[in-house]
Amino acid sequence: MKNFIINLKNVATFVVSLAICLATFTGCQKEESKPNNGPTKSNEKQITSFKITVPPREGTINELAKTIIIDNIPMGTIVTALVPNITVSEKATISPASGIAQDFTNPVIYTVTAEDETTTTYTVSVNVLDERDEWIGEYITTYKYTFEGVETEKRYILKIRKISHTPNGVFLDGFLKNCVELAFTEAQSVYAEIRGNEMTIDSFSEYQGVKFSGSGSRDNRTITIHNTATPQWGAPISFTQVAEKDSKKN
């Protein structure tokens, strides 16, 4: 009887051991059956460098706005077949591809695709210098005019800036300043056209009922502008501005 009891204990021990082994084996099988997806694919998709090879120029990248601007392309450069050299994030691709000639007459959209197939786009613009760039800047200016027989001289800052929607257009910012006798304090952004060293002020430019017309010329760092202001309520007033580029800002 004693031997029979011992045998029952042995059987019980064997059954428990077998159950543990089976559970361990099953767990191993489940662990091995998990699919192996490999490493996570990269989602990096940046343009890190954008250069034009001829003429050699490097673009300024605005990562927030997703824009790239290439400035100071020499005057007269044909931009219909510029070849860019582009670098992007590791494992990313770009379209159009680096080294492929592009027409940059208008901005070009580049698409960067990450390894995980997500995408982002950049707008690339090329700015070619033209004859207006010799005029662009800030000037210390004076202008003289005669009102009711009294000659007056004013001195202030005149800014000339290029605009993009016309090939010859500029704006004269701060055209008049503190001209209380003319019943207004300031005229901004009077339109003009530049052709070489000559300027023509648009006769349709108007500020607070005053139309402007005139002409100007550039000699090195000095410009001279002859103007006529024609208010709706009075006789035309002629005045001259002589302006020198501010050496501290230009």
C-alpha cells in the first residue's frame, strides 16, 4: 500500500512537470509566431541644400514656409534651363530630380518623398538682377517746392523698392514727408518705371487726391527727381528731390 501511494506522488509530479513544459513550449511558439516588421521607416523629407551650378548660386531655404529663393542671378541670365544640385534627407528622394535642367521663369514645385512614402513640397524661385537693382535702397533726400511764393525744403528718407508684377516697376516709399502745407503728412508707394538710368513717375499715381508725375535720373549713388504734384483742389506744385544713398544701409 505504501509503494502504491509513492507511485501516485510520482505520477502527480510528472503530470505537473509535463504541464509546465507544454506551457513553456506553447509560449515560445506564440513568441516566435509574432510577425517581424523590421526597423521603422524614416519620415525625414527635407531639402538640405539647393544650388545652381551655372552661374554658381546657393538658395536660401525657409523651412517653415517651404520656400527656396535664389537671389542675385546675373542680369541677362537665361533661366529656362538652369541645372540645380540638390541634397535631401537620408533615404528620401526628390522630384524633379537633382541634376535635371529646369525652367525657372516661374517658381518650380519640388516634391520630397520620405522612406515611409510621406511627402512635402518646396517652392523654388530664382531672382535675376535687372537694371532696377542699381536704384534699390534707402536714400537721404531733400526736396524743394514753392507754395504761395514761399520756397520750402524738406529732408527725410526715401526708399526705392522693386516690385515683381512689372519688369520695370519700382515703388517710391515716403515720396513726400511732413508736407503740412499740402494738407497731408505723407505719401507712400508712388509708382515709377526704371529704364537704365532714367525714371518715369506714373502720372496716374495718386495719394489723398494728389496725382504725381515727373522724371528722374541716376548718377552713381545720387538720384535727382523732378516732380509735379497736382491736387484736386488747387494748382499744380512742382518740386525737386535730390537723394543720396545712405552709406550705412546700402
